[in-house]
Amino acid sequence: MNAKILGVAMALLVGAGTITADDWPAFRGPAGTGVSSEKSAPTTWAPDKNIKWKVALPHEGNGSPIVSNGRVFVTDADGLEGKTRSLYCFDRKDGKQLWVKTINFGKVMPTHLTNPHSPSTPAADGKKVVVWHGSAGLHCYDFEGKALWSRDLGAFDHDWGEGTSPVIHEGRIFLNSGPSKKKVFVAAFKLDTGETLWEKEEPFKGTGFKNENDQFMGSWCTPLIVKADGKDQVIVAMAARLISFAPEDGKLNWSSEGLRFNSGDLSYSSPVLAGDIVVTVGGYGGPGMGVKLGGSGDVTATNRVWRNPKSQQSIGSGIVVGNHLYMPWEGSIIECLDPKTGKSVWKERQKGPFWGSIVMAGGNAYVTDQAGRTVVFKPNPEKFEGVAVNELGEKSNSTPAISDGQIFLRTFKNLYCIGE
């Protein structure tokens, strides 16, 4: 393993800072990769089996739960109107509601019928929790529910609504503001105060909902923090390109074109890191591409090592295990790919469409489909190796959180703690 790849691998292990291995403090886990260091987790459950507790949630929502320092956090909103936006806190031991903080926004913002106004996943560091409510602002609370600060970052109006999630890293919050018809930016804030450290606006042509060619556009991507050559990078898939920022000042490290295609400029799933190659897939059946870390400025010609002009519909994010990438596609397919070339190794069709991302613990991968079925499989580059399919009978567009041998799963009706 060369020094650069070793540095990247170490970043995945320590990227969460002081977060313990038992916590799942953000979207896609401790390092934002979907991979946990947990040695084991349940592989079978049902409504009457291995359910430690469940609590009813007031409304449907696509945001995923997180687990930090004995607390479980999840967002909620009053459906498609979104006049109120809430953050719920539960005791992980028994599901008791400890507190709820609600922002009375009062305005009706546009969104898609499949995307109620609670699609964001919170982020926490064991003492503070941050929640992004889109047009209703960015908010920070302590673990007792005390409001520490709030930021009004403007209106984010997009016909399909919001969906990005904040990331906490070394005392900073990184946020892709998400799609908007007015202004799109990536920014960093001080965790302690909410003060803006830097903000980088992403230029676009068109209305923000449609590009200049009257095709759909927008990015719902959550940033990924990686380390290469001893330095951290904040990588974000924007609507038309992949970008790397310096976390301390927002300076552009590099960018790569390639996400624009003949049906629009769209990024739904988050990028993943495989060795020293960042893989990202455009939404709406858009292109997939692999970009090698390094370089400066526009590295499209020098560092983009492959580009598939068309992919399957990518909403949930994948995981990298060993030398292979495992992706969930909305078209009910799990696929194993070679991240160095973008070529398919195998595909396996399942029953339901996938909007949730794949996560992994104890040698098993988990992905929940829109019918609330969670497929458990072993990441095997030779073939699909199924372990179990677990049904709760409730719809879900969320991603499981895995913490201390338990799985926390949000459906349209309930929040579940699954434990043997």
C-alpha cells in the first residue's frame, strides 16, 4: 500500500475525530463511508422478532436516524407543507422521548410528493447536535435540548425539495446547501458558534430547477471528508461536476467535469472513496465517473480515469469493501463494480426499489428498500451472497444506523431499535 492510499485509509478510521466506534453520529456513519467498525449486528428481524423498542413518529420522512452518546436523533416535519420542522431526541436504551425542538417556519415551500420536508439527517459530536432544516435554517442544540445557535441561510426553493445533510469534522460543520432556484453554495461553520468560516457559491445557468437547456438540475449530495497526502479534503458532487475544497478556507483543490448529460445536471447519492479514486454517480440515470485524488484546478483531462455515460438511477449511496464498490440502484438492483474502471462485476435483482444507502457492520452489508425490506448480504466480489431479507411491512426511504450491536431504522410510521 503506497503512502497516499495509506493516508486515505487512515482518514476513514479517524475522520470522525473523538467519536467512539459505538456511535453512528451522521449520515452514513462515523466517517461518512457507510462502514462501521462494529464486530456484529443483528441479521434477522421481523415485527415480532428482535425488536428491542419502537416509537411512533408523527409524520412520514426520508431523513435517517443517528446515534451519539446514548441519544438517538431524527428529523420530522408536518408533511409536504413543512410549516413546522422538528428534531426529536430519544433515549437509546428504551426509546423514551427526551425532547423535541420545533421550528415554526410558517411558510410553504415546494417539494416532491415523495420527499416530505424532513429529508436531512442530523450530525452530532457527543455533546452538540446540528440539524439542517433547509429554508427553516441551520440549528445547533446541546444534548439536553438547549438551543445554542441558529442560522438563517436564506430560502432554498426547488420543486423537488431539499435533502443534503451536515457533516461535523474537527470543530467545523460542512454543508452543501442543496438545490435552489436562487443560490447554491458549499459552506463551513464553527460548531461552537455557527459563525461562517467560508462560503463558496456554485455558479449555474438556468432557473436552478431547470438548466439552460430546460433539463432538470440540482445536487442533494452530502459532503465526504477524505485525507490524501496528509491533508483533509471536502469532496462534494455538485449538479454538473465533482469538487474538492480545502476545509480550512474553502480554497478549490480541484474539480472534474462529467456529471452533465443529455437529460440534465443531477447528483443524488454521495461520492465514495476507493483507494485513491473518488467515485460519483449522477442522478436520473446520469453518468458515473472515477476521479483520482490529486492535482489542482480542472483535472478532468488528467485525473478522471473513467466515465460511464449512463448509469442506473442512483439515489442511495454505496460502500467500498476491499477493491470493490457495492451500489444500490433505485431499479431494485444491487451491483458490484470495479471502482478503478467503472465496469460491472455482477448484478442482483431484489424485490423493491432502493432509496436508502448501503451500510456495513460485522462483515455484513445492509440496505433497506422502499417497502421496508432490509436486504442483508456479504460483500463478495465473486457473486451476490445473500444472508437474509427482513420485512417490517412499513414503507421507508431511509438508511439504517448501526451502533453497539444494534440497528436503528426509520420507517414512514416508526423509529425502530433492532437488537438480538
